[in-house]
Amino acid sequence: MLILYGFGGVGRTLVEVVRSRTDLKISAVFDSRGGVLKCGGFEKPEIEALLRSPRGGVSRSGVGSPAALEEAFRCAEVLVDVSPPNYADGEPAVAVYRSALKAGLSIVTANKAPLALRFQEFEGKPVYYKATVMAGTPVVDLALGLRGQRPLGIRGILNGTTNYILSRVDLDGLSFADALEEAKAKGYVEPDPAIDLEGLDAAAKLVILANALGVGLSLGQVRREPLRYLGPRTKYVAEADLERGTARVSPIQLGPDDPLLSARYSTNAVEITTEVNEVRVYGKGAGRLETSLALLNDVLRAARERRCR
């Protein structure tokens, strides 16, 4: 049984994916104004009614029973967090994770803020976070698979929104202002634009990757410069020297042969260097379906590992 914590675009897509590809049941759904619970799991007509409900309207959908989140813990094994990030203190998600873990649940999340701010607190606990970095591209799995090798550095383009803007300027001749407005019109830019344009999103992903590699980097250690166009081949690069413990997100003019130039528009790319390896990955870093499928993969893994305990 699943609890869905957050019911925006990704949350609703995840419901469709779970319904069409698995026999998992969803027993509770919560949005910003409350939630509903049915311990036996919602049936198809109830799921369809929830999907028809307006944003913030779950508790008034007529489905199940209105409930507090803590009540839902006794009717589920996995909580899936697709709520918006709060980079000030990670709340309310941090408190939700603590309560859910104490109640014996596993956490699957696409919300970067709790891990970017408090990774050490949740490390070693049943918290699964593949969807936090590059969504449909399993770079978190790669980082975890490199543990044991001494990590030296991370370098990448980790925010699809800013890469789209810079690509439209560099490759298609738009002005920076026009490219930004186009990205907003397409829904690429976060409701709080600073999350994308001031490097918070990319910095959070950099922190999560570093910690997945076993290096205790924190969000406050990442120096951030706002997005701007510097001229041809400008990319908004997130990079960390893991030996020195330094990290930054900043616009950089890359050389003409730099492999990161292959990441165009909303494509992401990351290079991870260890004492014995240099691995480079390109792929989709955002999208409702991509993020939902990464969440589903972690949900299935959490369910398997719970059965093996």
C-alpha cells in the first residue's frame, strides 16, 4: 500500500503509472490542503475521481475518508513524496519523513530539499531517492555503484530548464529574455524561478550525488552564481572537487571540444571521476513521466526489500 504525499503533475502521472503497470494499491493521497484515506486501497472509479479533482481539492473529492497523515501510516508500507521543495529548512517533508520512518514506513522521494539539507540524517534508512537527480536517467544508481572507489570529482549540467534557455540562445539565436519567457510559457521554470535561475536545483542535485558517492557535502558549501549568458558555448555547470571539499554552480564558457556541449536543450549530463574511473552519462533530467518511472522503480525496490527483511 502506498501513501502519495503531493498531488500535482508528477503525483497524478505517478498514479496513472502505478495503475497501468502494477497491481500496487494506493491507500491515501494528500495535497497541500489535506488528504483522504481508504485502508483497503482506492478502486479504479475512486482513482478516476481523484484525478478529476482540482489542485488542492483531494480532501473534497468525496473519495475515501478525510484523514490526517499519521492516520494513513497504519494502512501503508511506502510513502511517496512528490511535494514541492523547501530549501530553507526542508519542512514539512523532513518532519513527515521522521514520523513515517518511526512508524516503520519506507520513503520514496522526488523532493530534493530534505536530502540536500539533511542527507546524513536519512542515510542508512529506507529512503530511496533515484528521482531526485536526472529523473529518468539512473545516475543515482551509478553513484551508489561507485562506492568503494575514492571519488575525486563531479561535473555536470544538472538543470534542464537553464540548459534549455542557454541552448535556445546559443543554438537558435533567441535573446536571453525571450528564451526565459519561452521556458516559463512551456512550464519549465519552477513556480519560484530562483530555484532554477539561481542554481538551487542544480546545487541540491550536486549535493545528493556527492553524498551518494560517500562524500558529506552540504548545500551551504555550494557557491552559486545566477544564470547569465556569457557568449558562445555558455553552460550552467555544477561541479565539485571532492578531495578539496569545494563546490559551485555557475555559468561557464566551455571549450569547443568539451563533452558537456553534447547536452542540449533539456538534456542533462554528468561526469563522475574516481581514482580508477571517469564515467559520463547523458539523459533526460526532467519530465512528469520520466520522474514517475524513476519513482516507480524505487517503489518496487522498496517493496522487494521490505519483503526480504
